[in-house]
Amino acid sequence: MSISLRSRWVFLPLVLALGAISLYFLRLSIHHEAQPRPEDQASPEKKGPIYKDVHRTIAPPLPEYFPIAAQAKSPSDLPPIPSWNKPPEKHVPESTRLYIGFTRFWPLLQQVVVSYITAGWPPEDIYVVENTGTMDSNKRGLLTIQNPFYLDYHRLTKLLGVNIISTPSLQTFAQLQNFYLSEAINNNLTHYFWSHMDVAVHAHEDKEDFKSLYMRAVDVVRETQKPDYLLDKETGKKDEWGVQFFAYDWLTMVNVKTFAALGGWDTMVGYYGTDCDMYSRLSFNNYHQPIQDAGMIYDVTTSLDDLSILYRRRPKPRNSDSNANATDPDTLNSTLFHDLKTTLAQIQQDKRDDKYRNSWQLRQNGGQGEPYYYDPDGFEKALQMTIEVGTKINEEKWGHRGCDLKAAGVKEGDQWRVEHDATFD
């Protein structure tokens, strides 16, 4: 039987379809056979972060710098404040609130608080501003002493009798200054004092006409409140003051009204340079910044071995069971006082000789696993980067590198309006 040409073309699509299906299954079979079994496959190289070669040695536990306080169960177990430094039994009429900010290294905070108390400052007027970023962890005793942000809440409040205010989050230096200002405004204060935490103080016991450091500070408050303070008797014009410096701003008295008038501290300049900005703006606006003297104020980098010496008790040797520092009260301007003076002067000199003057901030690196833990090395690196950015912002703000803004010829109103000067060359 013959098949026509037309009938042959009818079968062509069918033949092509069958061929395509056959080719598909053939390729599928070859591909399946070419695949290695799962047990024969090599694990692909995983991609991930490349870690730094970090070998961190945890610092040894900090020693106890105030052994008597460690054993004390109540304030009465502490030595009495030297009689010549005791504040008046009835508080002076003037307000003498003192803010001390704290972020890292408990031994220096303890030392500065004890030194102010033994120099006559009423404990109830001292406000430690806990700026650690650890919320209520210290209050609840959740941090260990090797944690950089640790402080002894019980010792400060129950034994030493000072106040603690916690910031809601970690703040820069400039933000902390505005926090003090805000607290003062909210408490209707006309002035307040603030101090760095890395200082130690005592009165001029070796000078005539002795007064405690505290009472000399009170004298400054009284001076500023006199009707004729900064009054030009010829013109009748009365100037305003901005700050009263005691050893630069290691201890400072602030005029709330003038700081508020200038808008407070520039928080865009978080750390170094923000003091240059603030004090220069005070100068540009003709606010006086007198230098006062209430006593010796040392810039320190470590703690005295035993804070009993601030109470004029000769410290007992470490690891001694004797009660050597429970001696009779010392006397004004004694040998023990001069020992204290010499020791603090040497600590201050050691800090000046240190290439990194704030190396004390790096002496604790523990706290892993504790609430709000932050890697200590990372914290320090981030801090230095933040400082650098703030410094650059201040330079751009004034078009000048350095703290000598008035000598550079800039004035109030020039902020962010001037080109770079020769200091950028």
C-alpha cells in the first residue's frame, strides 16, 4: 500500500516530539549518574569573618585601697574626719552641691570622694553621677570589681553617706556637663560645684590663717553673692561671672544663669575641645572666670595605698593583722600630712610623665558575661574615635585648630561661619 507525500508530513511532528522526549530522559540519566554520592562530596569552604589575633590577659584583682571601710558595718566604724576639717554642725546657709562624674575605675572615684569628705565637704552635698551605661546593675550589686564600670554602691551611700544619680545611658563629657546643668536648673540652684574624678584634694594645712578646703569654697560662694561683686563703682555697671576655677576646672563652681544663657555645652564636641569651646564662649560674652584657691588639688592616676591617711591615720602594712591605723587623732600640719602631700605630688608627677595620661582607664578588663558588658578594648577604641571626631567638629566650628580661639580673632557669632585659618596649613 502506498503512502502519499501528504500523509508522510502528518507523521513528522509526532516523530520530532518522540525524539525530544527521548533526548530529555537521556540527558537526565547522564546527569544523575555524574553526580557524586553525598558521602563522596567534599565539604565546601565556609565563608565568614576573619578574627583579629587578640590575646587578652585579664588583669589581676584590684587590691583593697580602704581596708577599714571593707570591714566597716556602719559609718561609725570609719575614722572621724580630722577635727580641723569638720564642716559646721549646722549646714551653712549657702548651697554647696558638688557633682562628681564616674564612668570607669572605682579606686579613683573612692579616693576623690573620701578626699573631699576629709577636706570638710558635707557628704550629703556630694552627688556621684554614675555614667556607666549599666543602668541599675551597680545598685543591685551585679558587677564585679574587675568590671571597668563597677562601683561600690553600698560603700558610697551607706558608709560614706554621699548621693548617687545614674544617667539613663552612657554620656559624653559634654553631655554629662549639661546633665549637671539640668539637675541644677531642676533643683532651682543658682550655682553648683563639679569635680573631675581623677583628682585628690586636701586643705592648705601648712599655711597661716587656716581654713578647710570646704570653708574656703564657701567663702567664694559668699563673695559672688555680695551686691558689689564685679561692680564698677565708677560706672555702676555690674558684670557677670561664668565660672570660678580652682586649679583650672579640676574643681569648678558654675553660674547656672550664664551657662543657660549660652545654651550650655556643645554636645557635638563630646570630649577634648569642648572645654575650649565653652570657656571661650564665656570669654566672648564678657563673663568673668576668676581663679580661686581653696586648697591643694592633685591630678592623679592611681589611688593611695590606704585611704586611712586622708583621715590622718597612719596606714598599717598590707597583710598585717595589727590595728596600726587606729591611732589617736593626728594634729594639724603634722608629719603625716607632709607625707600625704609628698605622696600625692609624686602620683601627680607620674601622671604627667606618662605618655598616655589617662592610662588608669585601662586597668580593668573583666566583666565578661555581666549585665551591659562592653568589650574593654572596643570601648577604648570607640572612645578615642569619638574624641577625634569631636575635635574635628570643634575645628570646623571655629575654622581654627587649637584652644586659643580668642587669640585667633574669632568671636561670638563666628561659629560655623569662618574659613580655615593658617593652623590648617
